[in-house]
Amino acid sequence: MIKTLKIILALTFLLPAALASASLVTIDSTTPNVGWNYWDTSILNTPGKFAYWNNRTSDASRSNIGFYLTGTGAFGPGGAYYDQRPIPTPGNIPFWGIDTGTNTGAADPRFYVNSQTKSDVVLKLELASWRNYNSFGYYFDVSDVAHSQVTLFDALDNPGETAVINYLPNTEFGFFFVAKDGKKYFTNSGFNSNTVRSEQHFALFAETSGSYWVAVEDTGFRYGSDRDYNDFVVKITPMQIFAPPPTPVPEAGVGVLFLTGLSGIIAYRRWKRFL
Ligand SMILES: [Ca+2]
Ligand SMILES: [Ca+2]
Ligand SMILES: [Ca+2]
């Protein structure tokens, strides 16, 4: 009995922690029918199938963002980009987009992020002939896009370099990208340069850990784009900056208990009754 209760107690502590990390970042969008899309690695065998980022690339074959995240194709053992694979490999994690109806798997033309913390950003991949020219950042005032842009990585930054997104309390923010040809892209694609307006050049993938990946396509869809979304890829990890104060332990002598929530306290009291 005690053993079972200990397991319940352990799960009670783990669950709020998991929920807390998952809720550090939310996605803001007013587009109908959007949500997280789950995908099977088999779609990668058929370019154009299901996901808007699943296309034939002009880099080494089988290297779009789906192959990168799953460490397969050109990112698998013996592949042309094996040494650029992510470690650990996040796998076929869900992407943000239309998730119901006839357009399931299509891009959401407008989305923002809302984070409860500041975040670590790591530049992970640049598979693009424009890699020494492109730049990337975020905009923190969606009503004043022109004056609220913060560049995180400029043209000569390379994979492995890091940056930080400052804590933006209760603020929607988006990402922007400036390509070699001067075209500018935003996660709200209505702000894009004239000739590429409303094209979604970002793909957002989420890990259960709370980290997320932003993958960018750097070429306008009417200007020879291959829509492989591997041209510029970052991993973003929210950092918990406000630790809740520790809850006083009601009685001494039962060991050190890290009770962080009401459910933990209730579980503890129920456990005590069995002693
Ligand atoms: Ca670069
Ligand atoms: Ca591309
Ligand atoms: Ca590419």
C-alpha cells in the first residue's frame, strides 16, 4: 500500500511540473481551424503530402525540415548532412497550422507567441545559398512592427551561436526574417514585403518539453522557392524565471518534501492518513 501511495505521490509532483513547462509558451492566432498537427514520418516519402513544409528541396535530396527533425534522409547515417543533425533528435513533433477541415496541414498565415519567461535561442541550421546574408529576429509590439524589431542573428552568424529573447510579460510577439534579396517575412504574413504578402515563411514545431523550433523558408514562393523550410532553423527554450515560493512543510520528521501545489498537499494529507 505504502509503495503504491509513494508512486501516486511522485506522479502528483511530476504532473504539475509537466503542465507548468508546457504552459510557458502559448501560440496566439485568430485563424479558424488552427492547432497542433501530428504527422507520420511516412509523409516524407511523398513531397507535397499533408504538411506545407514537406517539399522537395534544392539542397541534397531528402533534407527538408521534416528529415532534419527526425534525423533521417540526408541527416541520417551516411547522409550528406549527417554531421548537422540535431542531437538529440526531436523526432516527428507536431507543427502549428490548420488542423481540421479540407486544408489540414496547411499554414496558419498569422500567428504569434506568448511566453511566460525569457528564452534561450540557438541557431541550429542554415541550408541555404543565402546563409551568409539572411538575418532573423523577433518583433515585440505587433501594433508597431516597424519600430519593435530585435535582431537575434545577423548575416554572418552561424549554427551553434546563441541569443536571448527577453521576458515580454503578457505580450504577443512574432518572428521576422530578412532574406538576401531584401524581402522581409513575418509570422503575421500580412506584414511581409509587397510581392510576398500573406505567404507563411515560418514553420513552428513544439516539443513536449516546452522547447520549440522555428524553421524558415528564405525565398518568395513566386521567386523559385523550394519551400523546404530548412534555410534557417532555431531552437527556442523557455527559461523559468519565477520560481514559486516553497510551501511550508506542515510537520517535521517525515523527511524533506518538495510540495509545490495544492494537489501535492492534498496527496500528502491522504498519505499521512494511511500511516
Ligand atoms: Ca548566417
Ligand atoms: Ca528553401
Ligand atoms: Ca534550403
